[in-house]
Amino acid sequence: MLLATRNLARDRTRLALSVTGVALAVMLILLLGGYRAGIYRQTATYLDHVPGSLVVVERGVRDFLGTNSILPPGAAQAAATTPGVARVVPVLSQSAIVELHGRKQLALLIGYEPGRGGGPWSLATGREPAADGEVVIDRVMASEHGIGLEDRITILDRGETVVGLASGTSLWIGSLVFARASTIEALVRAPGARSFLFLTPAAGVSPDALRLRLAIPGADAILKSDMIAADQRLLARVYDTAIGLMTAIAFLVGVLVVGLVVYTATVERRREYGAFKAIGARNRVLFRIVALQALVAGTAGAALGTLLAVAAGWLLVAWRPQFPVAIEPSAVVLALLASVAMAVLAALVPARAMARLAPAEVFR
Amino acid sequence: MTTCTLEARDVTKRYGDGEAAVVAVRGVSLRVEPGEIVLIMGPSGSGKTTLLSMLGALLRPTAGTVSLDGTVLSELSEGRLPDIRLHRFGFIFQDFNLLSALTVWENVAIVAELAGLRGRAARERATAILTELGLGARLDFLPDRLSGGEKQRVAIARALVNDPALILADEPTANLDSAIGHEIMRLLRGIAKEQGRSVVIVSHDQRIRDIADRVLWLEDGAFQDEIALAVDPVCGMSVERERAASATRDGALFYFCSRGCRAEFLNGPPSA
């Protein structure tokens, strides 16, 4: 332990280089993981806030964000009269291009019936829509486009008035725009249409039992948790490969930086280690020295990288609130494990060089 | 410390195979008794270092045996050799080979720790030996702040810390000036004569002959007749008496490495 730490401390530039290398790799891993966790959290944000644990959807539809659902006429009535249903929240949703001061942005329109739920859960300013032609938009989207209360925005060629700004309603596919259901019906030219019914089971009735009890022609009932999972699978198809690839590259860069630094430090001291081996040090003692050097550099780098990631995540969210970064404790634990893995992998090549070192070389 | 006898029998070391094979040591036999100082000399490339490596269980002979008190080292598995080297041998290297990141006492204590001594005990033993060797004021110095002589004394302390019966030294005075070289020689003599350890030294340094009990001349991988050796009084080289040019002055016979040295000697002032 002493020799490993002293060797590191003797070459401060090299130590700083390896710690920085690991720190940057860990920071990148944590930021990418944090961004992934953040968008996963965003994906579920509407479903988490709308009341109910069961969702009635058009037959065959399984997700909330990726597929349009139009329920058959009478579905809401059928659901409301099913024994064991305590509450029904009908929602009409539709993806649409919203024109904001000449710039177009994808949004998810949510039409809800005031008093029944399904509307914005946290208003930063303003009020909920009280009449047709009024909308509540996301606060971040409004800020980006310089939109304030009473401003007019164009949705599907119709002008609407912004009466409220909602918090926490940004999604990876765009922002939520809330309006009365009748407003959205008019926009999509589908009078009386509903996309989803969110059902709350009565006391003593489990969601699964209610699901089996519901029999609405042309519609399915699914658990809300299954719908969230389906949305996240959809998200995973879009994001996970890219994020996984970038995380793997960051990990590899970390391994290479530590590996190169420890290898160089080992080769430079080849003669010293040879003498140590000649005197009687076993290979495992030398491996331990190399591995400890890599571990110290890796752990210090992970600690620094975690601090950098938290700071960078905070700055990123402050600068661009639509990019959520949620660094969770489990992600930090994983990053620490990754740094240990980096250190172990990085120590392999120098350890091999140690094993091949012939003690007799020291006399030459 | 338990005294022991090191013996090499018909030891040969060959590198490579077939026509490209090079025989570094051929059929050498040697026995080193407890408390004896054996100096192995010879020209560069004669096989001295290879022989020393085999005596110290750092290199396996191609043929023959190296044994320590009857235990044939060259037949032991690789896994057993580090312990033998750690407890039975002390190594002194030409370039000192101290661990540059550790202080003087740490360089010595770490070897005691390898042998199983822990923490304070290792430090105390290292400090005692270093103080005995005159390095009490240098305990916390890093090696790069020491003179060559001090580094070699640290190396000697490191070689002694596990109380070995045998010291193997490779050119221990090569990087030292004359005065420091003598001091190291005095130390090595004390190690043998006062502490009863065997010392095997490989060197080109003629001064070490003064402390050696036995001088062996290795050439082309084999020992030559040591009785036939003499020192050229002009250049100081060891020469074979039978083959060397010679001259008599003041009734004494002298041997020379070349006719040039002989002429220089004969044309110089008469000896006192």
C-alpha cells in the first residue's frame, strides 16, 4: 500500500492526469445515465400525475406517447357504470405541431374535463383553461419562445390564448399543452372523442380484478404501470443504444487513461521492481502494488467525477431545463463500481509486464 | 543467522539452441564456506553475472546443480524460490536499485515486511541496521538525496535486514569513488568476518582482492587457474602469468598485460 501510494504521489502530474481522465469518464457516464434517468422520469410524468391505476385504451394500444388511441363511443359511460369503478378521468390526447412565434415545436395536446382531473398538476403562473380557446403550456417552452400569459399561439392552424404556464410538463418528444377537452375536439375535428379513460378502482377492488371485470367493446383495459413500461420501452428503442454506446466509449477512455498512466509508471520503474522481485517479492505483491495504484487513481477519479457530474448536471438543468439530469444514488454506486472495473482492467497489462519481469535482469 | 554452505556443481548456462546457442557458463564448480569472501573476476562477457544469478537462485542452470546446505535450489519450483531469496540471500546491486519513492528506512523496512515482520518491528530493525551503517541521520531521506556511497550502504542494510547467511554482490564498488569504495569493502569484510556471513562478489575492481579470501578468474564461462594470475603494476589489469610478458626489477618478477606496459615499467624510475 505504502509503495503504491508513494509511487503515485511521486509523479503528481501523472496522478493528476489519471485522476482527471477517470473523473471525466465518470462524469460523462453519470451525466449520460442521469440524462437517461431524467427522460425516463419525464416519460412517466403525466401518467404519474393523472389519477387512477387502470387505463382504458383503444383495442391494441399499449402506450400513451407513441400511438393515437380513439375509444369507441359510449366507452366512458360503460366504464363509469362498471361495478367497482370509483372514478373515471376521460382524456383526449393528440400529438400536434405548435407554432410559437414562427417556430414549430412538437407538443402533446391533452384535452381534459375540468373538475374530473387530467389537467396540469402544477401551475407556475396563470390559471387553468376556463373556456374554449384557452390553453396552458409548459413553462420551459414558454420561456424558450418568449411567450407569456395572454399571448396567442397557433395550434393546428387555430389561434389559442395562453392562460397558464405549467411546471414539470416537458417530455422528450415535446411539451404538454393542456386545454379543455372541447377545445381539442374542435382542433382535431373529432367531437365527443376520447383517447383514454383513467380509472380508479373502488375501495377493496384491486386494479387487476377491475381489469378483468371491464368489458367494453373495441377497448382494452391495461394497468397504468404497464402503460408506463410500454412508453419506456419505446423510449429505450430511441435512446438506449446511443446512450449505451457513449457510456461504453467513456468507460473505455477511462480504462485507457488509467491503464496508460499505470503502465508507464510501471515500465519506468521496471528496474526497481526487478530488484524487488530479485530480493524475494512475489508476483502477487507486485500485482497488488500495480492494482492499488490503479484503484487509488480510479477511486479518486470517481469521487471527483461524481462532484463534476452533479455540478455539470445542475448547470445543464439551469441552462436548458428541457434536458433533465437525474443523478440517482444507484447511478453513483454504479459509477464507482465502473471506476473499480476501470482500475482492474487498467492494471491487467502492467501486471502482465510485472509477471514477465525476470529477476535476473536486474544484474544486467 | 544460521551459517550455510553454497555449492555449485558443474553448472552450465546456455542461451538459445542449435547453432545460435551461446554458452555463458560452462561446467563451473564452486563451494563457498561460511564466513568466506569469494571474489569472482574476469573480463566483460565472461559469464560472471550469469554465474552470480544462478548462485542467487535468480536463474536456473541449463545443467549442473546449485545447492544450499544440501538443498538443490535449481530443482525447487519457482514458487519456493522467492522465500529462499528473501531469507537466505542478501543482494547488493551495482546500481543500488533502491525504490525511489520510499525513504531510506522504508526501503529497508519493506524488505523486512516481505519476510513477515510487521509495522514498528520492521521499522525498528531497519533503523538499527541503518544506524549501525552510519545512516542514522539519513533515515527520512529519499534515495535521490543520497550520495553514491550512502545509497550503497542503504542497499547493504537492505541486504542484511533479514539476516541472510549469504551476501551476493554485483560490482558493489563500480559506481563509487576510491574512498567510498574502500569503505564499502571494509563493510563487506566486516559482514563476513565479524558476522560470519559468506560473501560472493563479482567485480572488475582490483582493490577488492585485498579483502577476498579467494579470487577466482572466470573467462569464457569457465574458471581459470587462479594461481596463474598476477596484476600488471602499470595498468592494474589482472593477467595470466603463463601468457603475460614479464620483467625482473630489484630481484622481483613482474607480469604485464602488454609489451607497452612492460616498456613503460622498465623505463620508469626504479622502485623504492
